[in-house]
Amino acid sequence: MAQVLEFKLPDLGEGLTEAEIVRWLVDVGDVVAIDQPVVEVETAKAMVEVPCPYGGVVTARFGEEGTELPVGAPLLTVAVGGAAEPEPVQATAPATASVSAKAAASAEAAASAVSAVSAVSAVSSEYSGNVLVGYGTTGPAARRRRVRRENPAAATVTVPAPVPVVPAAPAAPQGPVPVISPLVRKLARDRGLDLREVRGTGPEGLILRADVETALVVRERPAPAVTAPAPAVPAAVAGERIPLRGVRGAVADKLTRSRTEIPDATCWVDADATELMTARARMNAAGGPKISVLALLAKICVHALSRFPELNATVDTAAREIVRLPSVHLGFAAQTQRGLVVPVVKDAGGRSAESLSAEFARLTEVARQGSLTPADLTGGTFTLNNYGVFGVDGSTPIINHPEAAMLGVGRIIPKPWVYEGELAVRQVVQLSLTFDHRVCDGGTAGGFLRYIADCVENPAVLLRTL
């Protein structure tokens, strides 16, 4: 006898609460093996193929490509076990036309898949032993999901009608508040906001952090002193609208949070990079793998952080503590077709310039292919931003929250420069440092940036610490 098991979108880790369906890898009626990838989703961190812990026949899929689902929402159902005739799905309560249509389609798919179920009847109905980040598979959980039949004598497959995770209703919500993220609940609780008064803009009415922040702004906005007819506002129909979701949405959220929470300040300095470029040319002429300018700047940056550990830190706002971090995990900004991403070179302090060059090249190529994993994009403690590749000289970088500082590097170009008392043409670069003023004062930030500039102008300074 077969049973129908529901597979839900698992917790993908790193605090992610939703994912967008990019591509289905299976169709209704397909036979799937245990741990076979069934759908490709895009999170705020990366593209991920999600494996199904059941082996059997796909009887239903939930969500079209391009749909954003919250963690815990149904992805698909799988018929597992022996063959049986599917029971017709009965609507026992009023439902929307789309739900009824999906239920009917699921029943037809289950009926057409009877022979396929027979082919996989030997497949175990237990979960696999493999684990995706955030969820596990165990035997007892599978037994809890066993479908109960109203007519035990009937050897049929019951295909439950799919229902939305959170029913949308124009009136005040009834039952549980549609919130998944505990951070959203805490934010509302700390600010005394009743979540039942918040209209969710996420999938199926899910309340997101942005919804709570918008509600707080509206609630705290002072009433106008004079009541007057509001001027006519033209309907927002013109112009292209681009949803802020996926990587673009994650970047927007992180930059907004950085500007909101971090009291940042920026200092900058011009440096003569002629000696650094000469040293790099000699290194590469000596043979072996090529050393990139970014790798040399990273090496300098790591040594500067060892002298100024205040900037390799983060701020624990809940505990009101500055946390100085023991290792340097160096992020670097990379522009891709999917938008700006910041891959992280782990343990950059223990790498040589050659190793840094290779790792930068590897992560850049993976980023361009859109194959970075969440692990590649998290855990950074300091970010190096080489915006000189865009042909600009200077910038005021926004700190990559929750880090404490970012070093920006402009283009290296010939400029007039006073060298050894005479006017000369030298290779000049502008360096800028944006730092969290909570972790240090201007003296520390200035000392860090000046040390960076000294090493750029005279690479031999590094020999004292190598």
C-alpha cells in the first residue's frame, strides 16, 4: 500500500526565511530517488539545489517558477510504497478555484502515476540519512507524516488537497499571525507593535521585517499641524518596476541596515603606488603563478589589521560589547550578472600572496557562474572593495554589516607627484576607509589607513612583519 508524503521547503541556514523557485527539476508523475535534487531555488545568499529525502512518484508540485516561498511551505508530495488506485480528492470546505484546480490536477497525476509507484514499491518509505543545512531526516518523523485513511479497508492512495501556508484575507487576520522569522516577532514585541495590525507583503501574506519597519514608521509619523486636502497624486502606473528580492533584495536590506545601525565615518588618502607596481612586475617576471594587485593589497590589509585589531571586529548591540575577532576572513566585492556579491577568503592571514591570488580568481569565476554557496558568502570580518576596476578614483564605501570597516581602492593611474623633492609622473591611487565609529576613534582609523598607504608606497615596510 502506498502513502503520500509531503516535502516542505527546508531551512537553508544562515537566517534565511524564504527562497524563490528558479527551476523545477522534476514534473508531476516523475519517479524520484532518495536525495535526488527536485528543485533549484535562489536565496538571498546563493543558488541551491534542494534534494528530496523520499523516493517515489511526484504527485503534486506547489509554486510556479518565479514564486517566492517561505521556509516550511510545501514544495511537493511524493507517493511512496506499493501501487494503489488513487482516491478522488473531495473538497470538504469552501476553497478558492486555484486550490480546487490544483487538487484535481494532483489527483489526476496520482492516477497516472500508479504504474510508476509499482516500479518503485521496493523503495523505502523512510527518510534518507542525508542532511541539508537546517533539516534532518529520521524514521520517527516519517511515521508522524503517515496518511490516515477514513476507510481502512480501501487500498487506495489519498492525495490531500494542497492548501496555502497562510490564507490571505482582506479582513483582520484570524488564527496564527503569518510570521516565520523570530527576529520579526522580537522587533514588533520590543516596539509594542501588534502584528495583527500589519499587512504582510511576503508570499501568502507573510509578514517580513520590512513590513514591520514600515508599520513602525507610519505609526510614529507625527500628524500634520494643519489638515488640508491632500494634493492629487498621479497613479503609479508609469515606469518599470523591479522587485527587490533575491540577491538584489538582500543587498538592499544589508545596505539599509548598515546605514541605519552603524555610525560610520570615512577618511581617505592618496598614495604613490609606483614601487608596489614595480615590485609586482618583478614578482611576475620571476616565473610561477601571476600575482594580482588585489592579492598584494589584501596582504597589506591583513598585516595592517594585525597592528590595528580594533577594525577586525563587530558590535554586539544586544550585549553592548565590541567583539574583536581572532582571524581575518577577507571579503571582496565582486560585480556579477546577478548583482553585487561579496565572496569571503577564509583565513586570509595565513595565506601567501600567491595563494590569495588563486583564491580571488577561483571565487570570482564561481561568482560569475552564479554557483557561490552560502558558505562562500558569509563569515567575513573585513571587506576590500576595489572599485578602481570601474574607472573611478574615489568612493565612500558602505560597511558590509555586521563588519566594522571596509577599505576602498580606486584606479591606479599616472599623475603628477612630488617625488624626492622634484615633480614627477608617478602611479597614484586613492585609498578610502569607512569605519564604525563605535569600535574606534579617528586616530586608530587614520593610523590604519596611513600604514596601508606606507606599505603601498614602500612595500619593504612589510618585511618587518613577515
